[in-house]
Amino acid sequence: MADWAPVFVGVFLFVILSPGLLFQLPGKSRVIEFNNMQTSGVSILVHTIIFFGLITIILIAIGLEINFG
């Protein structure tokens, strides 16, 4: 049996936290911008740190497991 939680959580967070797709933090003209489809190096760094923090909390601290079979 394989644990599929890292795959599903990683793909979900990658889609949600893609800079410019749903939101961008920090934005070009404001602190947060929604659905602007643009990005910058700083926003990529911020979204990477948020991704790492959330995936660590969900997979390690909470201990989410998804098993099939």
C-alpha cells in the first residue's frame, strides 16, 4: 500500500499557490493582487515559503495519509 497524501496535497497546493493564478503575494502595485496572471521573483519566493510551510504542517504535523487498496 502506498501513501498518496504527498502526491495529492502537493498537486493541490501547487495549483492553488501558483503566483498570479488565484492570488499574488506581494503584487506589483498592491500587497496582494487577485487573478492577475503575472509574477515576480519575490512572489515566487513568498509562494515557495508558503507552500513548504503548508505541506510540512499537513503531512508531518497533522500526519495526513491517503491509502488505496
